[in-house]
Amino acid sequence: MTPKVADPQTVLLRADTLRREIGDDFRDRIVFSLYADAQRIADRSVHVGAKRGWDWDQKIDRIVTSPVLGLPIMLGILALIFWITIVGANVPSQMLAESFFVIEGAAVALFTDWGVPGWITGFIWNGVFRGLAWVVSVMLPPMAIFFPMFTILEDLGYLPRVAFNLDWLFRRSGAHGKQALTMAMGFGCNAAGVTATRVIDSPRERLIAILTNNFVPCNGRFPTLIMLATIFVGAAFPPAFASLAAAGAVVGVVLIGVGFTLLASWLLTRTVLQGAASAFTLELPPYRRPSMLRILYTSLIDRTIFVLWRAILTAAPAGAVIWILANIDVAGVSLAQRSADFLEPLGFAIGLDGVILLAYVIAIPANEIVVPTMLMVYMGVGSMSDVTSYDEIRTLLIDDQGWTMLTAVNLMLFSLLHNPCATTIITIWKETRSAKWTTIGSLMPLVFAFAVTFAVATIWRLFA
Amino acid sequence: MTTSATTQSGCETCPAHAQLAQMGVSLGKYDHLVALAGNPNTGKSSVFNALTGLRQHVGNWTGKTVMRAEGGYTLQNLRYKLVDLPGTYSLLSASEDEEISRNFLLFGRPDCTVVVVDATALERNLNLVLQVLEITDRVVVCVNLMDEARRKGLEVDVRSLSRDLGVPAVPTVARTKEGLQNLVQTVADVISGAVTTKPVRPPHPPELERAVDELVPLIEQSAPGLPNARWVALRLLDGDHKVRQALLSGELSDLELQQSAPVEEMSSVVALQGRQ
């Protein structure tokens, strides 16, 4: 019954008939012969040399992915990375800040000599330039240390082991095990983490990974966390243990973030994104010796410079906005002060203050500039006092602004949980093409942030 | 099949040596289209980067290339466009990555397909090679990670491999660029016809072959211009829903149009990958 003109329907009908004739083990037979051929050819062209090397990969994997030691080793590595970052970044940060303030001072003096109007000098040097200087000195050293170490782990092949160790946790919360991988990418940049969720096939699980990626602190937020941990947590310990305690605090914050990732995934699975976790195979690649040159290139050029450049692009306008807010007076009180006063009750309720919330509003384009923004508002841009070391920041925050341990703890929590930055929001939109999910992705973290900090502040005040 | 006699040490004297130029994404027109396929984590992105000079993100974990990246290089005044397909273990299942890869191989009509394989896990990687050979004739197998194989005490006989597959096999270490000159030259030779390929297609059981033979002319009539009706026939006999639907909706022809349309925006894609 061969038809003269074959339309697709006839082709399919004929194919179905033939399929029934052949029997339904077709796929098995094809795959079986495929594997047999592959094996035959491989056997003929691969010869195992006499001196077969020690199989290090398996030995190492038995330890780093073991049910008992896997997680502690992971936490240890994480703590070590933060510790090195904290210890290493302190001095260069201070040196950078000092040189920037020398430049600022000299430039202001020069402009004054030239007779440039005070408001232009102020706008450029005390506004825009100071914003840039803060961002570069606070962010560059930690990034230049953190990113190469992170890239080494990635090149080495450790990330899939992390996914392997965490798989059961994600599966229990109804999410995909590969979410551990995209979460790890989020440490670098949440926008990159959101893009990386493409490795997850199931739309439901991919959406969960997108919506919860923000709960791991990205590199833009690490400097904030590291600074607060150093100033408040570290300082509460004897000097010998200060950096260790600070590193421990940052690890603690990261763990809380992972906890919220799991909690949010679990909640989404039980409510709007119901479904079962799908199975997948995860290949543990061989450990490879990282190529140092490429690591430096990837981590310094692709990551550090990229993030820094973005921070600079947003810091300059933010510096300008702050300067304008601080220098336009309405009825004798600056706009910055008025906005901060307006936000004060809300800030107090969640254990922070109005200035911090104002800084978060101004810093929506990029999380990196929250601390610089905050400090600039606190100091009042008109003043020329330069704050270059962590000790001075500590004095300013505790003695002048009345910060307590509660402020520091809640700021770390708020920084961890609050809404994603503008770039991440745009990326969520690009990946989901859905206004609904973009909104949920932006607001859900904010709700978490307010709820958690409010709860902590309330309980803290009850007992303090 | 004949292979070019280029050897490792002959590289410097090879006419291609001085003429390989990385073109990045700045290629408007191109002379030849080359697809890059392979299992995940075989160093495919390293091969891509080394040839094009681009910096697609490389990381030692499976499935990190989330977008189809494109770039180019020139060799002996000819421009080659290189398309990096997502890493897949096979072309048989319905995952998105596998579909992208096989659609490109079927309808993108690359002039040559380079399948990157891991020299330390040849058997698993050959599954994909054999499946690619079902779809297209002009294939070069890039046996990458030769350094790791050597370290593990494995000797890979690429001549024997090449003979058994019926297509050239080139040993490489993409990270150090070892063997890449030979690779691009072999690709050029396959495209120009200086090297002819005769891929092995292990015969299927006779009743399957009969069914395929009967379906092929029907498919060719209903979707004219389809490059590999035999493969489509095999997919239909397997009850592949995507291929069924594609045939019904006339998508098989549409796909062809989509794939041959110029793809821009590549620079932005590459930039995004660098952000990780």
C-alpha cells in the first residue's frame, strides 16, 4: 500500500505499522549494538600501559564525598577561603583608601586654588569621586583574593562534589540536586547563578533555582559581610582569634543563606511550584590541575574587573545622588537627613536605622555600594574627615551612630536576604520572560529579609 | 579513507602553521561552517577558545556551557565559523541540549563536525561519535585530554581509531594547544575533499534495515531537502515524539530555515558567560 504522494500523515501511519512489525525492543537493540560497537572500537585503540598510575581520584573522592566527612570538609574549605580573604584584604584595603583620600584632598585643594565654585568641587570630589574610592578600596582587595581561590576550586573539579554532597538536602526540599551548582555560581554573582540554572532541565525545578539563587551572598555583598564580621564579631574576640572568628561568622551567614535557600525551595514546592524532584546523573569529573595563568585571567579579568566595573558605574551616580541629597536643604534640614528620618521608624523596627535603609534604596542598582553609601550619609559629605581603617569605621559606627551588635547582626541578615540587585532582576526577567516570576523573585527575598530581621530585633530587645 | 600525513613534529613546516588566525566573534561572512560536538567536560570549550581566541568560560564541571557559542578562525585565507554545541552524552533522548545538538547537525548543515572526545574515557565517548556518524559523513574526531590519558598510563592508538570509525582522528591537548594545528588542517582537508571520509555505520538487524529502506523514500517525498532521511526514519521507528511532531507540523522544513538564518548577538552571549 505505497501511496503515490507521501503526506506526513501517511508517513507516520506507515512508520507506526512498521514499528509494530519490528517489535518494541527497537530502542534497546539500537542502544545495545551502539554500546557494543563503542566498546569494540575502544578496546582496539586503547592500550593500558604497564605502569598504571595510582587512582588518586577515587581515593580523594572517597573522602571528600563521604557521608561523614563530606560536609565538614566543605565547610572547612569555605572557612579557609574566607579567612584568607579577610586576613589578606585588610591591609591593601586600608592602603587603597588612604591613597584615594590623599588624592581627594589634593584635588580639592587644587580646585579651590583655581577658584572653581565650591559646589562643583564638592559634587565631583566629595560626591562622585568619594563614592568610587570607597567602592574600589572596599571591594577590590577581597575580590582579587576571593575570586582566584573560587576559580581554583572550580577548575580543580570540586564544585560537582559540592553538588553531590548537598544533593540529598535539595532533593528533600523538592528541588533539583544541580541547584547546588547554580547556588555555588551565585557566590560569584547572582545574575550568573540565574543564567547557570539552564543546566536544570525541568522548568519547575529551574524556576525554584532562579527564585532562590539570591539567598547566597554574591561577591557584591561579601565585602559588606566581611567588614561587619571583622569590625563587630572579630573585635569581640581576643586579637589572636579575631580573623578566625570573623571567618567563622561569614561561614555562619553563608550557612544561614543555604538554609533559607532550602526553606524557600521547600515552601515553593509545597505551594506555587508543586511537584516531585527529578532524578539526574551527576558525573564527577576527574580532578584536573588548574592552569594558573588561565585562573588569574578568568578570575581577575572576567570576574573581578567585571564586577568592579559594574560597581564603579553605579557608584559614581550613587555618589552624586548622595551628595545632592546631603547638600540640598529644605527648611534647614538636608534631603538625606529627611529621607533617613522618614525611614527611621521602619529601620528601628527591624533593628537597623533610617540611614541604612536609605543606603539600600540608593544601592538598588548594585549591592556593592551599600556600605560606602551608608558611611557617606553618616559622615555628612560636607565634612572632610577621612575614614580609612576598620578601627575608624568602628569608632564612627559605634560611638557616633550608636550601632550595637544587633545592628551588625541584622545588617548582615538583611544584606543576605534582601531583594536582588537590578542586574539580577533583569536576568530573572530574561530567563523567565514572566512578570509574575520576576516580581516574586524580587519581593519574596525582601519579605524574608523584613520578617527575619524584625523577629531577631524583637526577640533581642526582649532579652537585652 | 586517506589521512593526511601531518605529524606533531611536522607542524612547523606545515603550510597551515603561520596562517591560523583567531577571529573571535568578528566574522560577518564565512566560507565554512564547523560544528563542535562532544560529551560534557571533555574540554570542548577549551578547544573552542583555543581556536577562536574567545574566552568562553571553562570550568571543570559538567554542563556549564549553557548557551550555543559561536566564533571563528581563518586558515589559509578561508574563514571558518565554529559553533559550540551543548555537551551531550547521546542524541537519542529528548533533553533540550540533545535536541539543540541534533537539530543543528541535521539542519544547520555544518560543512564539518568536530566531535571532541575524552581520551581517558573513550568507550563512553564513542557512543556519541557513532550517533553523530549516523547523521553526518563529514566528521573529525578530536581525541582531547591526551595528557591525562598519558598520565593514567593509557595509550590511545588514533590510527586504529581512525580506521575503525572511517573518519580522521586527531590527538590533542587543547589546554596547551597541542595538536590543534593538525586538527584545523584535517578539518580543512575533510571539507575540501583532500581527505575522504567513509564513516562506519554498523548494520542494524535485517528487518530494521528493510523498514528503514521502505520509509526513506516516503520521508524524502514529504519533506524534500532533508539532509538525512535515513536518520529521521530510524527516529520514527523508535517512536520519537519530537521528530513525529516536527514532521507533522512541517517543522522539519522550518527548522532548516531557522538554522540557516544568520545568528547574531554572539558577542553578548560570550560576554555573559564570562561573568561567572
